[in-house]
Amino acid sequence: MESEPAEVVVGAGLAGLVAARELTRAGLEVVVLEAAERCGGRAYAVTTALGSRADLGGQWIGHDHHRLVALADELGLRRYAMTTTFLPRILDGSRRVRPVSATFAVAAVALAVTQVLASRPLARVRRGRWGSVGVERWLTRVPGRGRRLLEVSASIAWTTDLARMPVATMLATIRAQGGLVNLMGTEGAAQDALMVEGAGTIVERLATDLGPRVRTGSRVVSVDRDADSALVRTETTEVRARRVVLTPPPPTAARIAHDPPLPPARVRLQETTVMGSVYKAIAVYPEPFWRARGGGELVLLDDPGCGVFDSTPPDGPGHLCLLIGGPEAVAVAALDPDERRARLLGRLARHLGPEALEPADWLEKAWHLDPDAGGGYVALPVLGADHVDAVLPADPVGPLHWAGTETASDHPGYLDGAIESGERVAREVLASLRS
């Protein structure tokens, strides 16, 4: 066991690294314990076969994500705007769904109603019946292909099983994330820009700056606490801590044993939230050939429902980002890798041309199969949960403090929210040490 007490941060994702940086800058001794063999959590950048950087985790900068912009600029990362169109091409098999179609009209009306409900005071949403109704059941009111369009869009946006997601949580999430136009939009919205070096490079540089304070491959198994300190145990060592910052989302944090046990409300939160299921792939080509053919921004309604985005950096090469969420992500990830690649690229080729079949590189990750992240993008309440809001509680318990994008009051669920939570928890820890 280390002789001198330190502040311990559990998790070397963006929230944890930001918290550790702020505490270190305040002159405290900090140890960051990360279960995985890499830093970053749900931010993860890789280098493609053509030398570009691509994010297999979180990647977008929203138009008002000022914390993420400031941190990227400080660390020397270059930003570029998404290449987008006013509306993506929506395709059902070989058929294109036109903007003037009944499908679009029905979906637009349903979205307008949803936005109105999401604008109501949250207390009314919580008390109402929407806390006991799942989104999938709610969507059965929408007829025809309009329902399928909304199901695919919702699955990509929240990556959860819509049958288990309370309508109240959906409405609270829409409200917390700036409304449906912001949540689902690209230019001027939540998917406004990207980073040439990849968002995952931010965590790499933060971890490098923190140096040996960050210990990967250090899975925390238990925390024993009293009123003023805690003993944090990993599989191989112990660290005495004055304060402990826990950044894993509740379902993942549930793996850590606590003595004395956590308060019932915190235990209940861990038991009634789930991580989303999401599959992401990046197809890399020498050139973005699709731009001469109407663009690469697509929503594919046939099984599996899939969002396709043109994430090509300014000087190339061409990047197409594919996202599949919810139960359909689980089914796709279960396929043989060659079958999965052929199936997904074949769908791209149907709409973009035969060049789509032969990418120079094919990168993929099923986040729900990552044993350390546990899924993506965020933890959300399920039907029967006591807490249905998008922002999860983070009240300290003795020397324990909580962070993570799910706890952010501003931009929860985004990289910017992770930064906000890391900064907030650092201020919280410093204040507790002064009192």
C-alpha cells in the first residue's frame, strides 16, 4: 500500500482525466486507476491504413460544445466542419423515401408532438404516465414506414433497447440535449464538426501530460471508506485516498464492492440503468467518391437500421462512418466478421456505387462487447427505475464523488458533458478538502 494518501480517480476516460488534471493543477497528488489497458473510455481514435485518424468512439463537436472546443484548441487539435446535406437520403431497401412522402409527413408530425412534450416542465413528465411506458410501445401509434424511420433514428441517437426506455427518459433526454433539431442535426447542431486527429487523441494527450499518475490495467475491485478517507483496492495493490472520484457509468461501477455498502438510492441507480448497445464502423477510401453521387449521408431503414455519415477529413482520405444502435447492433455484432463486412458494404454499394465494396481499410467496434466500457454512448434508466431523468445524480457519499458524462448538467451524453463533469467534480473535491 502507498504510504502517503492521494486523491484517487477511478477511470481514465475524458471525465476522469480532466478531473485528474484539474486536481493536479491545484497541487494535489493524484492517482488515476484504469481497468483497461488503454486510456480513453468511450473515446478511442485509431490510425487507418491510409494514415488518417478515425474515431471508433465519440467523435462529434456540437456547435455549442465550448468546453470541447477550448480543450481541443489548447491541445493543438484541428477542427473541421461536417460535410452534410439539408436532409440525408432515406432509403428502404432499393427505394428512396422522398421528403414529400407520407413517411416523412407522419414522422415529422410525430417529431413535432415529441418536441412539444419534451418542452413541458420535467416535474410534469416525471409524475405523468410516461415513466411507465416504453418508447417502442409509444411508437406503435405511428403508422407505416414513419414508425420505422423514428425507430432507426431513436436507436442511433440513444443506442438503447426502445422497449425498455421510458418515454419520460426520452423526453428528458431530448430536453437536456437541446431539442430534437439539435440532437439529430449535423451543421449547426450536435454533429457540427470533427477533429482531424480524432477526438480520441484528446485523451491520449491528457494521459501523456499526467504521466505515471495514470495506471492502466488497474481494475478497482473494492473501496472501503470511513468519514474522511477510503482504501481503494485493485487486483494487485491498495491506495489510501482522501477522496475518490468514480467516473464509470453506474452499470459498470456496480462491479466495485463497497464497505460500508452504498446508500440504497445509489445501489438502485446501478441496478436500473443500462449501457446502450452500439456498433460502429469506418470504411476508408482513397477519395470520397460518393460526393459526386449525391453525398454519403444516408439513413438505411431495412434491417439493420443504419446511419451513414461522411466524416472525411479536409485533405482526405474518404471516411464513411456507419452507426447501428440497440438490439440490431447486437445482432450485427454477432455475425461472422466477413459476413458482417460484406453485408454492410453491399448495402453501401447499392446506393453509392461498386467502389464501396473495396475500402482501403475497414475498422469496427461493438461497444457493448467491450468489457471495460460496457457499451455506449451512455447509461440510461430502464422501465421501473426511480430516476428517469437524462442527468444522473452525483451527490457525494463521504469521501466518494461521482463524475462522467451522464452526470453533466450541460450536454449530458456528449464529450463536452464529460469535460463539464470532470471540472465540476474537481471543484467539488477541492471544496470538500477545504471544509
